[in-house]
Amino acid sequence: MMDDFYMITQEDLEDIKESISTQDLPTAVNTIKEFLEKQDHVELNVGVTGESGSGKSTFVNAFRGLGDEDEGSAQTGPVETTMEPEAYFHPKYKNVKVWDLPGIGTPNFKADEYLKLVEFERYDFFIIIASDRFRECHTQLAKEIMRMGKTFYFVRSKIDSSIDAEKKSKKKSFDQKKTLDIIREDCENGLRKIGIEDPIVFLISNFELGNYDLNLLQERMEQELPQHKRRVLMLALPNITLEINEKKKKALEENIGKVALLSALVASVPIPGLSVIADLAIVTREIETYYSTFGLDDPSLQKLCERSGKTIEEFKSLMKSPLSGGINPASILSLAGAASLVVAENTVEYAVSLVPLLGTLVAGGMSYMTVSTMLKRALNDIAEDARNVLMASVQTEV
């Protein structure tokens, strides 16, 4: 395998210089730490509503990567079990809450009163679910949500049941794409008739969430969320499609530069490479986040085993990252082993000119590049492992 080459550019050193020269070292370190911590506290509130029996509560569970019988799951059943808004925390991200809202469609339903009752201001967006056709109560609610300046998504649930019924009734001529197109068109035409212009309906199965329109739904949500909330959404979604797997990787990649810069600022002695104790702690924490986000931590793998009927050993045999045997100093340092550090030609003179001003800069530059290289390699390996585990769990060939 070829060595990985990572180029230190003048821009990299400028980042480090700016952080050190505009603030004293402890302040610069705290600034980056605060930024990274604030990211973890950005709240995302999702309101899930629909008629009784439409699959609201099951969607609340599936969106958080849980089954209906898992610990922390929303109560489900054929009759309405939600009498007032109930928040369900994401099992890994306590800043993400999915709200199971009371059912709509009662004879005297009034959308404006309903939204006041559920305190509409707190939600970033609403999911409006129907298990068959959308009715007047759904459009009333959608129009009121729009009037109040919020976003909503129409979800037609229980698609797996509709597909199964169609398969049974048309054993010879069944065509899944055609069936899905007919269901979507029927829902959208129904919404147009009751006053919604240009409706978009997402077809979802709560029990097979990775199938059908989940990718389209997450893309739309991501586009319409404010920038600082998009990362939270991507990390919180269950890792059940290849598209989500790739987007999680991109979201995590965005922090590598900042984490490496934190390492550079901490490297206050001019020794090339890792200032071992500080950097190992920083890198370990970040890698643990990668494993958790991709669902490769042991509790997540155990749940996947229960659902797929495979063993942890089967999944772990697919994981090729040097970290898969355990996150420890030896496995972390192995990530830096094959990497070669290349300093861009025009950067050498610039770096030398800065040394009298900032004695820590060269140490910082080397630490910055070492940590960047290690985290990029770790993220690439772990994302690839997650992809292999995902494909094995659904028994689909790439």
C-alpha cells in the first residue's frame, strides 16, 4: 500500500499563527474547546403528528434507531396512546428530542388550537403522518404550520403493508416501482384537491426505514434546516443507508481541522509529531465519537445482531480498521505509522520566518498535521467498516 502524504500548506500555518498571535495560548485553546462543546449542545426538536393508528409512535422510535420494544421507546398500539406532547430523547444525543404529539382528526379538530396546545414554537420541523389518504385535518394543520413560519413534511407510512397487499393481489404483474408511484401520485393528488399546492409526499416504512423514501426525506430536511442544525440531524439519523453513511462521514470530517488545531495549540514544546498525552486524549475522544455515530460501538452492534440474526463476531470479521480490536495508544499510533509529512516548498521559508515570533509554531504545525492525518485515516477506515456492516446486515450486494 502506498504511503499517505499530507501537505502542510502556508494556510495551515496561518491558522495556527492567527490563533496563537491574537489570543494568549490558554484562551486560544479554550476558544476551540468551547466551539466543539457548543456543537454538542445544539438542540434539535422534531414534532411527529398524525391520526391515531397512523404509526406516529413507531416512527418516533425508528427515527431514533429503536424498535417498539426497546428501552426508551415510545408506547405504540392500535388506539391513541398520546394525550399530550411527549419528548423522547435520542439514545446517543441528548440534545435531540423527537416529540410524539397527540393524534389529530377528532370531529372538532382545530389546527390553530392544536398547535397552541403542543407549543408549536419549540419544534424545528413537523412530520405529518398518514397511513392511507391525507384528509382535511392534515391539510388544516399543514396550512397553519406554514402560516406560523414553520416547516413540515408529509409522510405516508406503512408502505411495507401496502406493498405486501399489492404483491398478494397481483402475483404475476406486480411492479414495485409502479406501485410506489401510484401511491405517491394518489396522495399528492388528494392533497391538491384539499388545497395544498405542489405537495411532496415521502413514502416510509417504519419497520424497513432504510427502504423507500428515507434518503429523499433526510436530504430535504437537511436542505431546509439552518446550517448549525444540519450536523446534529446527520449524526442523529440511524446509519441505515449508504447515503446516510456518506453524509455522516462528511459531517464528522468538518471537525478534523478544528480538533487538529486544538492539538497544535496544546503542543507548546517544539518537538515534532505528537505531544503524546494531550493528543492521545484528543484523538481517542474523537475516534470514540466516530464509532458511536456509525453504530459500531458494542451496544449498537448487539441491537443490530438481534434484528439481523447475525452474531457480533460475524460483523467484527468485516471490520478492517486497526482500531476494531480496541481503541488504545498502540492502535491509535499505528494510524500515524505509514503517513509521510510533506512541507510545501513555499511554506518552509514562511515557517522559519515565524519561529522567532512563535516558538511553538513548528511543534504546532507538526502536531496539527499528525493529528489531521490520523483522524482522516481513522474516519475513512471506520466509515468503510460501517458500510460493510450495513451491507451485511441487509444482505445486499454492493
